[in-house]
Amino acid sequence: LLLCAVPLFAQDDLDEKRYIAEKAYWSFDNSVSYALYSELDSVEPITNFCDLWYYYFAAEVEKDSLKSKELLFRLVARGLDRGGVEQSTLRDLGVFGRPYWHELDSIISLAESKRCKPFIDSLAKMVEIDQAIRKEPWSEERNRRMSVIDSTNTAKLQALIVQYGFPTWELVGRDASHNAWLIA
């Protein structure tokens, strides 16, 4: 019975350190945050996106460029796992001017090329038509055309889902997934 409880206490200790590391991050005590995240990462690699984010910024402030680069690549990989890495996120991270930007860009491009390009393109075109009609001034004719467009797009979306599967972030990315929601 005692042997079963030992891992629980160890996990409690890790959770407590994670809590203190995050609290230190938000208190701008980057050296404490960095040290605790380093310790946590050495015991069990950090995979939580927010913890990676905090660890990355603490490494940046502590000027540990090697660790920053490693964490940045892990953040991008984790972001891709979550359905994509937005340009605004990369801008926030300040990676565009870094010497290794092209490596990151290649990783992101490769992941995005694996997504269903025809599905993505079809969704974009449908949304373009869908939103254009909604910007026109109200009239009976516009409402009739909008109804036809909505019916056509719904049928196309159903056919695409049958062909490719449900448009999740992993399959088509965040923007195209949102486009599918607009059509639906």
C-alpha cells in the first residue's frame, strides 16, 4: 500500500512546482520560473502548451539562447499538434528574424501541406461567395440568391465531409475549420 502512494506524492510535488513556476512567471520572477521549469522538464518533458510558452519566455529573459531555440521548436511542434501555428503567435514569439526561422518555416509548411488542400480551397471559395452575398444591400432578389447559395454550399459541404472527413483543425487547419462552421 505504501509503495502505491509514493508516485502520488511525487506527482503532487511536480504539480506544486508547476504551480509555483507559473506563479513566478506571472510575477515576472523569470529566474525562479526558469529554474523550476528546467527542473520539471528534466524529470518529465513538458508538453503542456502554456507551460512550454512560459518556459520559453523565461528562457528568453534569462538569455539561454540554446534552450530558447529548443523550446521554440517544441512550441511550434505542439502548436501543429493543436491544429496549426498562427502567424500572430510566431510574430509574438519574435522568430521571423532569427537565423533558424527558415527551419521553423519548413516544418510548418510541411505540416500544412499534409492537410487536405482541395478541401481547404473548396471551403475558402464557398465562404467567399457566402459572405459576398451577405454584404449586398437587402432585397428580395438577394434573399432568393442567398437561399440558393446556402443550399448549394450545404450540399457541397456534406459531399466534402463524405469524401475527406469532418473538417477538424488537424485535417484542414484552424481557418478552414472555421470556414466549414460558417457554411454549416
